[in-house]
Amino acid sequence: MKLKKRLLQLVDLPEDSLGGSHIEIVSDSTVKVNGCRRIVEYSSETVILSMKEYDLTVVGRDLTLSSYGENTAAVSGKILSVKLGG
């Protein structure tokens, strides 16, 4: 068994956690993303993030990028919908 796979099993994470995309929705106030390549659109009502194989669209009110860094982003505000698309 490869070291990466064993390590992920030990910490109870999915196999695609390293190098893949991961999206976490926290209540209706935050969307956390790993695997973000770039910001496509950013306004107080819509945030579109480019992922490896699709775009992630977050629609809401008073949206802000509460964090943005190397392959990660967090959108905060009143989240109304989250959509994955090509």
C-alpha cells in the first residue's frame, strides 16, 4: 500500500484529499474550498471559483472572500445556493 493512501486512511480522509478538490459547506454562512485555481467572478451576490474540472458558483447576499491563498478559498456571507458546473 502506498504511503499516501495509508496516511489518508489513518487520518480518515478521502483519497483525493491531496491534490484533489474538496468543498465544505458550513451552515448557510461559509463555503470552504480546497483545489481552487482562480477567481472567475467576485461580487457581493455571486462568487465563481475555477476548480480543476469545473466551476463552483456561490450565490448569496453580502458575500466576501474571507480567505484566499494557494489553492484554497473561503466565501462567507448569507449563502443561498452552491452550484457545480462545467
